[in-house]
Amino acid sequence: MSTIIPLADVDPDLVETLLDTAFEPERHQRTAYRLREGCEFLPGLSFAALDDHELLAGTIQCWPVALTDPEGRRHPMIMVGPVAVLPSQQGRGYGQALVTASMTAIDPRAPLPQVLIGDPDYYGRFFGFANTHTGGWDLPGPFERHRLLCRTANPAILPQQGMLGPWRG
């Protein structure tokens, strides 16, 4: 069984090596990286999974982002991801445990909407993410529209249109 620990307790070089292994070093060119450019991950929502031998098996990072609507208003959100699991450890529940840890750590008294770029079937089935409200949203780079997902307790607060980008207070 895995152990979930705060990502801040893991050597950043180990995290980078895991991300390179899981996603290839070219991962920095992906649009998801532009969404969080210049921001630090949210330590209270970011975790690592250790395997039975206490070796790093996976990580999840969450980031402060905002959707800027056509009137220029910024709507804060939480970007979930990357969720990364070593290829040799995939299929063992690490990814699901990491996402569950992050979603559970969100303060239920004031939950910000969560967004991610991922598989709608997987993230919808297990965590309630959907692309129902993201059809009018844009990103600072290429993306597959059906993979832009959002999860929120109150969809009425979501703007129908906007540009997603880093939150820069």
C-alpha cells in the first residue's frame, strides 16, 4: 500500500526526474505549463506517493490559476496536475490516491473550482470533472477542447467564456 506525503517534503530533483520519466523532457512545451508559468505549486494540495519500499512512485501538483472573463474579471481556480506516476508503477492506484488526496484537502468552506487537462472518462467517473462548462474557455496554446475539464460544487459561478492563465495576485 502506498504512503501519501506532502510534495514539499520531497527533493525537487526527484520530482523533476519522475516528471521527465512519466511525460518525457519535452513536457515543458505543453500548454499546461503555460497555464502555471511564474507560479509556485500549492503545497497544501500537492502530494507524493511512496511505494512499499518508500521510493517515489508518483506526484500530483496543484496550482493557482484564474479564468479571465471577457470583461476582464479574474475568477480564481485550482489547476490540478500534473498527476504523474512512474510507468512501472501505473495501474496500481497511485494516481487515484493522489487525486483523492488533493481533492480531499480542498477547504469545503470555500472550494474554488478545479480545472485540469485530462481524460474526461477517467476524471469524470472517479472525481466528477466534466467539460460541460468549459466549451467557451481558451488556453494560451494548443489543446484538445474535450480534455479541458472542470469540477465545482456550483457551476452557476463559472463564466461561459474566458482565458485560463496563471494567477498572479
